Amino acid sequence: MTDQSHYLVANPQQYFEALGRVMSSLRDTGALNGATNLDWWQGAGGRTWEIEWQGGPFPTEVAARLLGVPEYGADEGATETAVQDLIAVRPGNAGSVHLVVLDVPVNLRAIDPIGASRVWLDARAVTTGR
């Protein structure tokens, strides 16, 4: 049996570019600091990207970082991202965020998140010994 993907966009390169931009932005912004078990896959028969992690920040916090909002407790200002001007956030539930990047739906989902503020406090405690 052959796996067929049905791209939402007319240009398959755009579909993969959207994933690349999101993944690059996640790395560059540190949006998933404190998270483990990052995974991604094609969803809805190749119409969306599904990105999931365990622990770490809530999906809304990750989306905020992708939009250029500084992380909780960060001393520096907003960071430019590879998707900042290409992203649209659609309402979701508390456990997920639905983005549209280059006209490609991208769903962010966390399993047992603890929140960015907790990640930041835990990291600070490790650094300072408190």
C-alpha cells in the first residue's frame, strides 16, 4: 500500500517550507526549552503538520514566542522569527494551538506541559542552586 499525501497548498515545496520555518523558529527562539520528546508528522492525510512535545511550555506560550513575544523572565526584547510575519493563530483549546504558516495548518500540542514560567524558575534554581 502506498502512502499518499494530499497537500492543502498547490505547491508541495511550500508545505515543507512551512514545517522548516516553524522548526527553525522553535530552535532559534528556544520556545521549547524544558520540553522533551519532540515529534512531528503529517496530519489529516497530508493536509497539516502536527508538532507535539512533552513537558515544557504550554502551546499558547510557544505560539507567542513564534510571534516574537519575549519568553517569561527574559531580559532581552522580542526576537524576530522565520514565521513571525507569516503566521496566523486560530482559536483552539487549552491543550493545543492551531497556526497557519504559509497557508499550511500547523497544530502545536503539549503532553503534560508545566508552563514557561515553571521551566524558567526551574532553570534559574539549577543555575543559582536555589
